Amino acid sequence: MAGDLRIVVIGQAAFGEKVVDALVEKGENVVGVFCSPDAEGRPADPIKQAAEKHNIPVFQFRRMRRKVAIDAFLG
């Protein structure tokens, strides 16, 4: 059932944006989006913008294997 599962999306760019939008449109429980950190002087990643549009927490780590990233994912 929609909403019973807690979903985290890890991705980037327009494809990730479409995934986030589709999951939210279907009523799924998206609890976080993980994407690359913002690059100075460049626009925000479309997946980050989609998450912010839907009030979904955004987590940005340079390396996903670091303890802080793993803890955020498990939290």
C-alpha cells in the first residue's frame, strides 16, 4: 500500500527529478533524497529542486560510504 513503505531516492539530474515527482504523485512515502553536493556557480541539481518542491529532506554528501552519510540513510 502507498505510504506504508519509507522510500529514499538516491540519484541525480532530470531522471532523478522524474522519479521523485512520480513517487510523490502516486502518494508514496518519500522520506529523503540523497544527491551530490551543490557545485559552486552551478544551478541546483533537478532532483534536489524536486525534493524541496515536495518538502522532502535533502541529504548531500561527497561520499556515500562515509559514516555520516550511512547514519543519515539509516536514520
